[in-house]
Amino acid sequence: MRFHFIRGNATSENSELDREELTRLQAFNAIFLDVQIAWVAGDMGSAAYALSPAQYASLQVGLALMKARYLRNEMKNVRIQSTRCVRKSQIRDWHERDIVFKVKAEDRRIHLDTGNVVKENLDEFSEVWTFIKQGSLHSDADFNHCPNCGEAVEFKKSPLCPACGVLRNSGQHGWVLSKITQYNEYSFGSSAESKDEATPTTRASA
Ligand SMILES: [Zn+2]
């Protein structure tokens, strides 16, 4: 069985998007797709590097419950239509971003025994993913090197750096997914950008 994923472009409704923010959105896109790949494979292990421990556990439980109902989720032709940040906040040196992914995919629930399609959704859908990170806002789009010691590490095998012992998914050394909210359950009342954080000074020319 093969899954075909199409890498989406990071886009924003904000035309004044600065380069740093764009790199960050691209990193979020990469994480989004890695999470889909792990989910479809039925084991979040390969995406653990980008999931908070609680989020990892929650998704693993979701997979186990689906399996208990003799179902698996097939996602084909996953295409990120747009990625935009709808909330930024900062508490002390912890940063938080709410990111809306608008996605098109062939999303099917398949019965494990019969192979029958139990449910199918071919429509576009949106989800709000909350990412957190401590310390510098710098985007670490490079998931092949330890953000702490620089060692070449295959984080898709384990979130633990064998060289320095850092856990990539602690949020202290890179953005991690802490929460997924369905778009229609998300409260956009707080969508105004937090004033806690200074507006980026470097902006791409319009
Ligand atoms: Zn390291």
C-alpha cells in the first residue's frame, strides 16, 4: 500500500508575512505531514519528535480505539491548501502558536477485516493545531540535526538525541504540537494577536 503526500506551500492571508514567520509555517507544514504519515501508518512513533508527550499519548490512544473497532484510517493525496497563524502568545519564555491548516485529502475509514470503506470524506477540512516552544523563536525547520548539540540525529526514529540526551519533543528545543482543535470548536474570540509579543521588526517588502 502506498500513500501519496503532496507537500503544501506555507501561505498566509497576511501579505506582510516576514521571512522568519514563513520559515516557521513551513516547519509546521512539515510536522503536519509527518503526523499524517505516522497516523496512517498506525503508530505515532515516527512523529514523536514533534509531539508533546501528552499529544503523543492522545493520538496513540486514538489509534488504539480505532483498531479496537476494527478500523483504520486511510489518507491519500494529502494537500495543505493553506497554513495561517491565528493566534500568537507568550508566557514568560514559552511561545504558543495556533495554526489553521486547510487541507484537502481523500480520508477513508476502512474495516480491517473486510477492507470495506465504512466512511469517506473527500471534502476540504480545517483544523487548528497549537504549537509550543520554549526559548528562542528561531525556527528549527531542520529536523535532521539536534537543536541542542548539532549532532546528526534521525529524530523520526526517536525523539532522544543519543549524543547529548536531549528530548526533541520537550518543547525546550523546538516547536512541538500540544493540541489539535477541530475548526468549528475553536474559539476565534481570542484570535487577535497577543500584545505580549513584540511585532517582528523584519518584514518582507510588500
Ligand atoms: Zn544533541
